[in-house]
Amino acid sequence: SARRVEEPAKAFVLHITVTPDPADNRAAEDAAFRIVESIGQSRFGIGCSYDAMITDSCALAEGQPLTRRGAHTVDNKAVFGRKNASLNYAFRAISLVQNVPDDVTQCQVDNAARWAAAQILSGLARRDAPWYGHRDFAYKDCPGDAGYVRLPEIRTLTNHYVRNGLG
């Protein structure tokens, strides 16, 4: 169907939900995940737009299944040569569940890297799959300055986990 994705994935994209940072307890985090899911449902009719979401206390949730296209990244800047091309078929997305001025925690960085490395190690993503921030393709602040400056660390940790395993 039109919702099928290319496998292995070619890249990873870091996003931010621009929603309130939930309290560090499971009930608040679950409620925050449902809010993000309802936003995706109301805008695109597919539920969560992202493949995964992560809170600042390290709660990691599946969004759109890895085998189905989400609605997270359009190449508005024509980085890959075609303005407004959908990158949702070939790229996977994880979103920080928080607002733009919120800090990005070390556990978010680590879990994002482990999430990507697990896909690479399982063959669901290419070994050379790079990390991008949503702002690389769109005229937005996403994933916020605090998220964007952590991308080099996420890349380094992803490579570390690919070389050394997730243990």
C-alpha cells in the first residue's frame, strides 16, 4: 500500500513534539504519548506521526510501526533535489516529547542512539544511516536548539552501539 516503507531505512530524523513535558511518571507519560498520537490522527488520519517517542525520563514508546509510513518529514528545502518530497518512506523518526525550550537529557540521547542502533543491527536500517534534525529539511526550529546540538553525540553513540552491541 502507499503506507509501506523502504527497507532498510536510509536515515534517522530527530523531532520534537512541541507539547508539554510530562511529569516523570508512567501515567503522565502515557497521557503525553496519547496527546501526540491524537495530534497525528487529527492532522493526518494515521495516529502517531513518528516511529517512536521518548520523554526526558527515558520512557520510550512506539508510535507508527517501523513497517508503515509515518507523517514526520517533508523535504521543504530540496536537500535531496526535489522540493517537498516525502522522506517518510525511507527515513525513520523519533520525537522528543517536550517543548522547544526544554533541556534534552542524557537518557534521551542514549535511548535515541540505542533505538537507531537496534534497527541497524537488525537490518531494518542501513549501516551508514545518518542522523538529521527535522530543521535540516524544513523551515522550523524542530527538534529545538537543545535537541539539535545533541545530534553529534547521538551519531557517535549510535556508531558505538553498532560496533559494540547494545548490552
